[in-house]
Amino acid sequence: MKHIDILQAIKQRRSIHNFKQEEVKEVILKEIFTYGSYAPTHYMKEPWNIKLFQKEGKQAFVDAIIASYQRIGMLKEDDDPKTQKMIASMRDFLLAVPQHALIYFEKEEDPVRYEEEYAAVCAFIQNTQLAAWEYGVGMLWTVTPYMHDEGFVEDIGLDSKRMKVAAVMQIGYPERVPRDRGRNRIEDKLEIISE
Ligand SMILES: Cc1cc2nc3c(=O)[nH]c(=O)nc-3n(C[C@H](O)[C@H](O)[C@H](O)COP(=O)(O)O)c2cc1C
């Protein structure tokens, strides 16, 4: 494993859209998620939970996504060959991603607490992405309409009243790493108040 400095990892990590067919071994993913879990967490709540869909486990996950898109009107439900083609290509695309990690947390009644838990989960996700990069593993952080659909949350076996899906990470070894598009100068966003 090539060791890269954390500062380099922060800059060099890219969102990966194209994956090799090879799966990331469970022991490696456990190590990566362990690094993720060193994220800061108010009250030591460690609010993150992960459902990892891989191998045949992806089938029901993808079925739930398609059913959700039909429920919310993003996909039609008829037998029209056009509709069937769209469904088939979406299914193929999602099944081609080696692993999907759905990240969820328990909802809080209090909006401040809710924000804190979501913030900690996002810190977990970014730590995870950076650790993955160190292992040569690529990820794509996705937030998509089905995550906000209660029916989808129930279909994957979670209580939608209690649980919130924060993201789904697409995971695998990068087939292609996109070029670095850089970032704007921080000076444009930084206001220093010294007195
Ligand atoms: C909260 C969040 C949600 C995102 N959702 C998506 C998504 O649904 N689809 C996608 O292609 N990229 C998604 N991204 C990734 C961004 O597109 C990506 O970070 C951005 O283009 C910068 O590229 P880089 O990560 O390679 O630097 C998301 C990123 C964040 C932080």
C-alpha cells in the first residue's frame, strides 16, 4: 500500500464514477469504516450506521430504488418497451457498482440535535472517503431522491419514522480517476476579523 500524507489525500481524493468489477474485501472495508468512525461526534453518540449491499444483496436494494422512482413518478410503471429499457439500464448501472454503503442515523426530535447528528455523520463519510483513498478504494457520495421516500426506507428494512438515510456511498476500485478541477481561492470566502 502506498502511503500518502493526509494533506495530499485531502487534495488528491476524487469522487469516483467508474469502478472496476472487483469488490473491496470486507476486512478492508471494515478498516476503512473504522477510520471513518474517528470522526468528531457530540456526546460521543457515533450516530452513523451502515448497510453494505454487495453481491446478491444488491438485487433487493436496486429493486427498492426502482420501486421508489416509480412511486415518486421519476420512472413510469407501464410495459412500454421504452420504460422497460430505462428500468433495465438503471438496474444494470446500479448492479455494476461493486458495493453500495447506505449510511443512516437515528432521527432526533430536537432540530439542533438533529443537525449535530447529521453533521457527525457527514464527518464520518468524509473521513471514510479519505481513508478509502489511502487504500486505493474509490467512493462516490450520493444523495438521491429515493432516500427521502419513506417507502424506500421501509423496503430496505428500516423504520422510516426513526431512521434517516444520509447518503449512499458507491464503492469500488477506480477504473478512472477524474481530473482535479481545483477549488476557488479560500481568500474569496475568508473574512478575518482581528479587532
Ligand atoms: C452531500 C453530497 C452529495 C453528493 N451527491 C452526489 C450525487 O448524487 N451524484 C454525484 O455524482 N456526485 C455527488 N456528490 C459528489 C460531488 O459531485 C463531488 O464531490 C464534486 O463534484 C467534487 O468532486 P470531487 O469530490 O472529486 O472533488 C455529492 C457530494 C456531496 C458532498
